[in-house]
Amino acid sequence: HGSKHLMPEKGLSSQQCNTTVEMATANGVNVYHYLTYLLEKLPDDSMSDNELDQLAPWNEKVKAEIERRAENSNQ
């Protein structure tokens, strides 16, 4: 699946960062809260494709979590 971009081998390149931001935006996910979420989960190369897919911005659970965080930050 297309989630391997979430897993930098030697740091996050600007291209990987731009792709992550673009994917979050395209999926209607708050970019700030999504990036914070990813930093908390710290994806790495030991994660399976399925585990990485669970962090993708098109995952409905991720979308719900990011929406919850965005709503809570607006209170």
C-alpha cells in the first residue's frame, strides 16, 4: 500500500514531509493534528504494511481521532 512514505530510513526528507501534508489535506485531515499524531506514534521500518496503513490519513479511525483533537483544541 502507499503508506511506506510514513517511514523514513534516515530522517524525514522535505519531499516525504510535503507528501504527508498533501495526503492529509487531500483526505480532509487537519495537518497540524495529523503530524502531531504521527510524531506520537513514531512509525519506523519495523512496522508492517498493515500497521502503517493504520496510521494513514485515509484510515477512518485516524480521521475520527484527528477530528476529535481538532475539536478539542478549539474549545
